[in-house]
Amino acid sequence: MTPRDDVQEVKVTDRPPEFVDALANGMRILESFDVSHNEMTLSEVARLADLTPATARRSLITLVTLGYVGQVGKRFHLTPKVMGLGSAFYFAAGIDQAFQTELRALVELFGDASSVASLQGHDVLYVAHYSQQRARRASAVVGARYPAHATSLGRVLLAGLPDERLDDYFAQVTPVSLTSCTVTNRDELRRLVYRVREQGFATTVDELDYGVTALAVPIRGAQGQTVAALNSSGYSGQVTPETLVAKRLQELRAAASRLSQNIARNPVLESTLSA
């Protein structure tokens, strides 16, 4: 993956007086690490986090001291301690209780895999996942992030944005090609998102990774807004978008409705998904 545009979005324009710049800088550094940047020099960290080298150095030293970042020579990397932050959210927000029953039921019914994701900047963030698949493909493990434009989950989440936020997205994002099938033209992507709004679901074929065909629907909050998305995916060649819609859409929508009810009973979970 390329450097994420949403790293820049950590810049808060309307900061309260209590805003702590040093803490924000540290979080920006942690978020700058990804699959393509699993170890970096000080200058690389500073560039991706949009910090001066001096500021990046102070933040890195703090993170190394706290145990969230390790150092080998001149290169820095995340440590397993970072996983504790994600697991704290997972259990505190009740993710397993809220989503796993429905994901397992969908996989037992259709096989393949099923996931729930929220929108974080220009990416989808997988917050729950269950799978029977074993072959090599893009990983949908909890905590994985992928560009929203290349996934069925992402297009559902984009379709749920208010017009102003959707316009901002298309003005800021630079769609990258993950496969030869990835749609990267902004005008075409906008048309696809509008179509998702009309039909209430999204399908993709081989856009995130070769061999992945997926169908996604929205999960709505208490006020009817899209707070997350639910998908069912299979292997391209064994399933098509048409067969997914014909055989899985009704069950997927029913599961999404039950998940929406779960979220409505858990305001904290809705707030975290919408953050």
C-alpha cells in the first residue's frame, strides 16, 4: 500500500485549549506504520507523519521508552505492545458479542468469509472478521486497513457519507491501483458510489486482491446513518456478483438489520464506529 492520505487528517483545525500536540504527534507516528512501511528511519517517519525530524525524534524516543516502538540500528518498528491498544478497544466496545454471532452464522450458511468494517479517513478498518478460507489473499484480520475505493465495504461506507463529506473525499483521495481491476478514475468511482446509494449494496471483483469477489450492505446507527458495513465474500471463479446478490443479499441485509439493533443498544459501540 502507498502512504495513507488519512495520516494528514490527524491535523485538527478546531483544537480545544486542552489539545496535547505531543500526544497527537505520537499517535500520528504509530499510524504511519503499515504493511509497506513496517520499519522506517527517522526521516521516513517524519515524512509520513508530516513532522519535523526533531519532533519525530522526540516522539520516537518516548514511544521506544514506553515500549510501543522498537529500534534496530537506525530503523524503527512497532512492537507487540501496540496490539494491546487494539484489543482494549475490541473488548471494551463489545465487538465480539456484537458481531461474531452474525458473522459465524453467515459463514456457516454460505461458507467463505464475512467481515464488518468502519470508515477511517480514506480507509476501511476491519473491526470484526470470520472466515473458513485458507488460500492466500488480502488479509481481512481485525485491525487491517485497506483503501475504501477498492472494497465493497468501502463503497457502502462512502455511499453513506453526507454529500459534503463525499465531495471532500473525492477532492482529497488519490485512488491507487491494487490490481489491474481496481477502479481508480474518480468520475467512475463517484458513479459507482451513487449506484450503491440507489441499490443499497455494493459488489467488487478482484479490485482489492485477485480472487476476491464481495458483496456488502450498510449497518445503520440509531438515527439511520451508516456507521459500519457488513460483507460476504468468496473466490472469484466460484462466485460472481450476480450469484452473491441472488443467493446472499437477503440474508446479508437481515443480518445487518440485527447488527443495527445490537448497535442501537450499545451507544458506546456506535460512537466508536462513527469516530
